[in-house]
Amino acid sequence: MQKAQVFNEISIICKNVFNDPQLKVEEKTSAKDVENWDSMSNLFLIDSLENHFKMKFSLEDILHAQNIGDLCEIVVKKMSKG
């Protein structure tokens, strides 16, 4: 799956998790940019991404991801490993 497609799908998931259909998601978007992005919603986001892409984030992945672009890169890398 191409990075652009992963990013588009993550954007849709973010809008659902943060309950904001108008949310503007960019690669640099992080928790400080989204009003409803707190520790609990972060858990929901990770869970939603794992379920959608049928993969698991490691603790290291979660701690490394500072923004949507980082999450996108992790998903692309994990999906390319099969």
C-alpha cells in the first residue's frame, strides 16, 4: 500500500476517533494540534489503526510516533513486511 493511500485512510480514522469531520489532518498534525487528542483518545486511535490495517504497534512504535506522518510511516513499513 502506498504512503498516500495509508495517509488518506489514517485521516479518515482520525476524523472518526476525534469526532471531527472537518478536522484538517496533515503529516505534521500531532496531539497539540487537535483539541480532542488526549491520552485516552490516543489509545482509541492506535486501536483503530491496528484494527483497520490488521497489524500491531509495538510500544517503541507508539513512543516514537510524534505525529500523523510518523504513524503513517510505521504502518507502511509494517505492511511492507507482510
